[in-house]
Amino acid sequence: MAAPGPGEYFSVGSHVSCLTCLGQRLQGEVVAFDYPSKMLTLKCPPSSGKPNLNDVVLINLAYVSEVDIINDRTETPPPLASLNVNKLANRARSEKEDKLSQAYAISAGVSVEGQQLFQTIHKTIKDCKWQEKNIIVMDDVVIAPPYQVENCKGKEGSALSHVRKIVEKHFRDAEGQKPAPAPPRSQAPQTQTESALSS
């Protein structure tokens, strides 16, 4: 079946298979279909392999060469799941704070290494912030430039020890991801005319 013609649509809950113009086969359950823009939203099996998750794919039917309806749903789709608005608002606020923190670090002239270390620490410990060019973790540990293990200062204890381990692992992992240095280029042997000109 080609892309839908006038008056045609996909029912929510139907299972369809699409072949893109790049030859990629996508198959899943119709979550939404917007006729004016010819956009189809499919819930597909997870590419991560995790059983409780799904991939959601937006497909522009202008770039689809073939659409097959595997199972057409005729009954009314189930009601949409309710959204936890408070959780979404908290997540949006948290993301905004993270972006503002990144912008602050860039405007303060923090090195790329410092910004990357901050992101690594923040993944594990949410209670970290910038104070000028210093990273403050749990209000107990201060990491000053150049952001190495020996630059971690604070009251001796589990917090300082934990932060030092995160910093150490961050730089160990970063070292392992660096590309191998290119072999030195050997100079080409001089030709007779070049050697004659140089003498």
C-alpha cells in the first residue's frame, strides 16, 4: 500500500509495517497519525533490548515507499495514560538548572575538562554546583582548577573519599578514550635533483 490518499488514515492501535526510501523496514503499533503533515508515530520494540521499554518512531510518509497494515484496529482505542504533571514540572526545572549551570561554567571560562568532570560528578551526585571556577559537591568538597584528584579539598571523610574516587575514575576513563597518537611521519628520501640543488 502506498502512503494514504485523501480521506485515508491509520487507526490508533493498528499494527503497520513501513519501508522507507532508504530501505529500512519499521514495524510497530500506531500511536498517532497526523493526516495534514502525513506524520505517523509508531511504538516499536526496544532497540536497547530492555523488555519494559519501547522505541517511539516518527515517520514522514513522504519518505516511505511502502506501508502494509498488518492488523487493523477497529474498536475504540484505550484511554491515554494520565501524566504526572508534578514529576514533569520537576524534571523540566531540573533540566533548566543543569543547562543554566553549563552556561555559567562556559561564561566563567571554565576549561572543557572542568565542565566534563562536573557532568560526570553530577550524574552520580546531584548536589553539585559551580562557585566561580570551583566545583562544590554536597557543600563539603571543593574541586579547584585544574580539577585533578589532588585538587579535591574538604573535611576528611566518606564524602571527600567518594568524590576523589569519581574524579580519579573520570580521568582514567578519559585517558582510555583518547585516540592513539599517529605514528611519526618519515621523510621521503631526497631525489638526485633535490640533493644536487641543496649542495
